[in-house]
Amino acid sequence: MERKIHDMSVAGELMGDFSKAEIEAGRRLFSGPWDFVSAAGSLASLPPMTAPEIAFAGRSNVGKSSLINALTGRRALARTSNTPGRTQQLVFFGGPDRLVLVDMPGYGYAAAAKSKVAAWTTLIHDYLRGRATLARVYVLIDARHGLKIADDSILDTLSQAAVSHEIVLTKCDQISEAALAERIEAIKTTMRKRPAAFPDLIATSARTGAGMEQLRAAIARLMAERAR
Ligand code: GDP
């Protein structure tokens, strides 16, 4: 039997493990060049469905752009800015092996105009419901704050549409290991009531790189399962 990798950090132990081969497959999947493909502010302007897509959703400022940049090793691929202008679009990035990453508009931005919020909320939810090539959505949650009411509607839509999804904790470098372990347990308990969601979660830090190997491996595993 293949030896399993055990990360000794709290995050690693609780996040489920991957074989050495899967970690390597994840590394390879993300080692090639990644580039901007297109941005869509409406359903009509979405790119054609040509390759599996992995989307990243979360409240504004959750660390979504930083995570995408850390995953792809491209420092400024996704723009890490809090100005809610460009981030109202779905942004598509293409990499090697026909995998597409989708940076979704951040939600819950308090200062945004109501009409705009309504427009991009509709876009997000329509995309999640109707995208046949959408392989999985990672819902990002700030480790310091945990699940918030603003996260409920996206989780509801994902459940209703039966889209594979999983929680990714961000900014785990900002809390102690004990607090992280507690946070993970609390989220797992809440998520157990949502059977369509993956029961595990991945704890990450774009700043330290923690959890990146696991997230890449999880995506590589998903790609391998789909190719079967
Ligand atoms: P987005 O709005 O979700 O795309 O969030 P950004 O990626 O722009 O990040 C929002 C803020 O959180 C920025 O100030 C980042 O530097 C910070 N941030 C993002 N990821 C991390 C992380 O892993 N650790 C820490 N400490 N800060 C982070």
C-alpha cells in the first residue's frame, strides 16, 4: 500500500490525506503556466464550456485572489484588490491540462450599491446552477471569522444544484493551532447538516503556503476521477 503523507500540523491532520502520487500530481497540475482567459459580467458573456472548471467563492476580502495566486504560483494572476470593481466579474484562468480556475465575485461587500449587489448575486447563482463543466466549488471562509450568514445563500444554491463543493479555510496563519482546531470542528458540525457538501475541509494560508499542496492534490484527484 502506498504510504500516506501526514502533515503534522493541526490543519494537516484534520484535512484528510493524500498519497504521495496525488501530491505529486497536484504539483504537476499547477506547475505549468497559468494565464487570464476571460472575464464575464453577465451570463451572455461567459466563455464556451470547453474544459473542467474549479471555482472559488467567498466573501469579499476572504483572501480569494491571494489563494489563487498562491495555488498557481503567479503573484499577480488574480488581482488582490479590495475595490469591488473588477471583482464583480467571473474571471477565468487557464492552465495546463485543460483545467480552468474561476475567480468568482466576492459577496457580502457592505459598501456596494444594492442594484449592483443584486446583479452580481444573480450572476453568481445562475453560473453555479447552469454550468455543466463546473467540477467543484471551493467556498472560502476566513479562519478568523468562520461561517457567516452571507455564506448561507451560496451554500444553499450549491446544495440545491448538487454541485460538488468544499470549504477552504483561509488566513490560517492568523490564529493559533488550538483556535484553528476548534474552528474546523465547528464548521464540520455545521456542514454535516449539508449532505451535498464534502465533509472535510482544507485549511490554508496563502501567506505561509500551508495547505497548498493538499488543495492542489485535491484538485488533481478530482481531475483523475473525472477522467476515468
Ligand atoms: P479577496 O478580496 O478575497 O480576493 O482577498 P485578497 O486576496 O485581496 O486578500 C484580502 C486581504 O487579506 C489582503 O490584505 C491580503 O494580503 C490578506 N490575505 C490574503 N490571504 C492571506 C493569508 O493567507 N494570510 C494573511 N495573514 N493575510 C492574507
